[in-house]
Amino acid sequence: MATVQILKDYGEQMGLKGTELRDFIKEQQDLDREERNRLREEQDKQREHDKIQQDKLDKFRLAQMEREKEKEQREREEQKEQREREKRRRGNSMRKNSMKGTVNFR
């Protein structure tokens, strides 16, 4: 972005004077303004794109964490069921062993 003095110097070096010099400076300032606006819009679009990508990544990670949590819960439930089956199996085994020594008088 050129300052007004720099633009004036350029214009004068090109032989511009008066209204032509003023118009040249104004046109250059307009071009600079348009370029800044274009860059700002590009940056805004890039920020929006980055935000959307980050939101997608956050959702993916959250879903992944939920799946892990559910998996861990299922594993805990399966372990609990396995312990309960083992307990019942031991209980049945102990009853069978205790019944071997008894006599049934029917």
C-alpha cells in the first residue's frame, strides 16, 4: 500500500499534473483498497473453511470417544457376566461335590 506522497511522486515522474495526478492517486488508492478487501475476503473464507474442518474433526473425535466409551462399557459388562458365570459354575461344582457323600433314601 503506497502512501499518498509516494503515489504523487510516481504520478509526477510519469508527467502527470493537476486533475490527472489527482485521478491517478485516487485510482491507485481505489486499487489498493480493492486489493485489501479481496485479501480480507480470502482470509475470511479461509477462516470459515478452517472452522468447518475443525468442527468436523471435533465431531469425529467426539464420536470416536463415544465409541470407545461404549466399547469399554460392553467389555465391563462382559467381564461382569463372565465372573457371574464362573461364580455359578463354582457353586454348582461345590453342590455336586457335597452331594457325593450323601445318601438318598427314597
